[in-house]
Amino acid sequence: MDLHATYPALSDLRTRAKKRIPKFVWEYLDSATGTEATKHRNRAGLDRIGLMPSVLHGEFIPDLTTNFCGADLPLPFGIAPIGMSGLIWPDAEGHLARAAARAHIPYGLSTVAAQSPEDLAPHLGEHAWFQLYPPRDTDIRTDMLRRARDAGFKTLILTVDVPVASRRERQTRSGLTSPPKLTPRLLAQVAQRPAWAIGMAQRGMPHMRMLDKYSDARTASLPPTAHIGYLLRTSPDWEYVTWLRDAWDGPFIIKGILRAEDAARLQKTGVDAIWVSNHAGRQFDAAPASIAALPEIRSATTLPIIFDSGVESGLDILRALALGADFVMLGRAFHMALAALGPKGIDHLIDLLTKDLIANMGQLGATDLKTLPVPFDLHAHPAFPNGFISDPKR
């Protein structure tokens, strides 16, 4: 089968994924918080970013390579961490880690994934990133860092945009609990998705394996959409960031930045990069689109910047890079690809994004990622069609 003929875009993979996984799993993957206004702003914000085509550049093959935090990478994107990936597809973390290793791109594992760092150690490539949800207890924190480091994770991500649990109303309505409990309602959904059901039967229902070591009876008092991670973790402060910077030997990234002043202060703390993100709309429904926050943050810091939230194509990646990002991560997209086609879906999406980057860079006359044009606002007043956004610092 020619996958490019059948699934030429992420939207095609999304449609198939929805048909292949139970409804409560789809709701977990696809939902945001509140009315999902922030999620929709992410898409609308990206669609506002225009890039002016340029012609008469002759034949060329665009160079997609980049350097991020000292690592030479063949592509400007990677696979972002998602909590409980293994709920979305059996062995999701393993499939994603192996695909990233084959493509030599970053793969991020969440603290609250369905597999532990030790589980993934045999499958990691040279660009393995570990996303830390900040434990309150210093001994647990130290032990988690040791486990991640010993497993082969070289880059640490501290997620700071989850100071409290979000409501995730759509997820709650679906009946999903943590850990998942297969009620008659959910079992009826599972019965309609045989590929997912067979895989889960072989592996067992997923849970947060990294946290097994630290769990206790307190989990019984948690609300249905919460988990032990909420008991273990704290809302970090600036001292917490400094502690981690001193404790981790390797690149250290702060994820969940939307304010320029936070980016400027983080640079002074000695972190290696920041990650502009609104958690794909899953945390706060009055947040701006991540892409709208990017230019001001770029102007406030010389640190490398990762971007995520709402990215669906190679063109979206170019939009973020043109506005000043240095690298882009995709989470939902890769999990939709996996749910749609199994492991080959991940490789297919990497190929789709690569081909879309090449096609659009050809339209722009951009021979590499450093020669992208200055972006402009497609919604500018018609009397000012070239209402360019101020040229970001590179």
C-alpha cells in the first residue's frame, strides 16, 4: 500500500486513529480543558502566520539539518512526551522510542508514562529526553534523576505549566479514570476496537510504571482523573529550577513558557533552553496561542527555543521556525499516527513532515532553515497586505 496516497496528511491519520481506539482513549488524546478555546486558538494562530513565496532560485534540495543544544540533528522536529502514552496504543512508548532512534530525532518520555526509563533503556537512541513532573520529596527527586540518567536519557525537561491539575471536562465525561478501570460502559467501547483490545490483553492495562516504586495507600483518596503523580509532585519555584540545574549533568530545558519575562529570568538561572507551550490547550482555557507568545519571547532571550502546541504539518514547523523557534516538538500528532497505523504510522508521519518541509521550502526559495523569510500576519488590514511581524532575533 502506498501510504502517501491513502494518508497524505495528518488529518487522514487522525480520522483513522479515531476509528481504531476506544472512545474514552480518543477523548484522552484529543481533548483539552474547559471549552477547548485555547486548543482552537493554537490552530487559528498558526493559520494567521504567512510566509511570502520566492521564485527563480533554480533547482535545489533544502537542507533540513539543525543543531540544538550542541546536538546535530537531521530534522528540526521530534516526538514530545505525553503522559500514559501506552493507553493510546499498546507499547506506545517503545514504538515511539525505536522510531525516533531510527530517525535520529529526539524522543521525550514522561514521568507519568506507561513505561519506566528502565523499560525503554534498550530502545533509546542518542537523543533521549526525560520529562520530569517535579517531585516534592528530595530523595524521590534524586532517585528519579538517577534512574533516568542510568537508563540513557541525556536531556532533562522540567514541566512548569502544571502547578495544579486541570479539569479536563471532556476526559471526565468519557468515564476514564486513573488508573483506567474497565467499567461495563468502557468495555463496550473496547469490544468495538479489536486491534487495540488484543494488544492491551497481551500487555495488560497500562499504569504509571515509574511511580510504582513510590506509591502507597494515599492514592485511594484521589479524584478519578488524578493519579499518584499529583501526590508526589509539587508546584516548582525558582529555587527548584536552580536545584535541578545543579543536580543534572546535561542539557536542561524548562517547558511551558508563555511570558517573555520568565524567559529572560530563566536565562539568568543557567538553563540550556526553554520550551514555549500552552500544553496544547490542556491546562488553561484562557491562555494565548503558543505561536502568538513566541515572537516576544524570542526577543527576550538568546536561549534556544522549542515550540509546540497545535503543530500539524511541515508548514506549521516552518511557521514556528520563522518566528524564532529553534526546534519543534509534536505530541498528539505522533500518537494519532501510531493509533492509525501501528508502528509504521510513526515512520509515515516523519516522512510526511519531511516531505512537507521540503515542498514548502521550495516554494519559499529557502535552501536551509536559516534562510526562511520574515513571517507576516495574514489577517492584517487589507490596506497593508505586507503587514510584517517584526523580524525576530535568530
